[in-house]
Amino acid sequence: MAEEAAARQRFGSSDVLVDELFATTHRLRVFVDGRLREHGASVARLRTLRVLALAGEPLRMRDLAEHVGNAPAPRPPSSTAWSATGWSSASGTPRTDGRSC
């Protein structure tokens, strides 16, 4: 009974089964991470290698980050940088006509 109360405090659930399932998956993840680390690998590295293998062609770093769920939301440069860098504020793409904004 004390273990159940401790599990509830640790994981914040009122359901013992949910707490035990969470604890089991957490222990499994720690075990797998430890075993992979012995061989110089990690779950994240294996996930990245799997994405690269399934892609069938080289991926840009941005595309790879999107596939593994680690890509930040795209953000255009600030409006003060547009004229200095040659970015068009209307389309968010570089100008090719040589004019600044």
C-alpha cells in the first residue's frame, strides 16, 4: 500500500494501473538507453538512422529535423533585417532583382 501511495505521488495519477504502466515504461527506457550507450548509440540516434534509411535519399538537416520532430517553427527575419539582407517582406523570399525592399 505504501508503494502505491509513493507511485501516485511520483507520477501524479489517481489510477494505480496507469502509475505502474508509466513506471514500467520508464524503467524499460532507462534500461534500453543504458544498453545502447554501452555500444555508443542512443534511442535518438537510432531513430535518426531509421529516418535516413527509410528516406532512400540524402535529406537536408531541416528535413531530417522535421521527420524526427525536432524542427523549430520557421520564422522570417525581422523587418529591420529585410532591407539589409535583401529579403522581400511581402513573400518572405530573397529578392533577385538587385533592389532592396
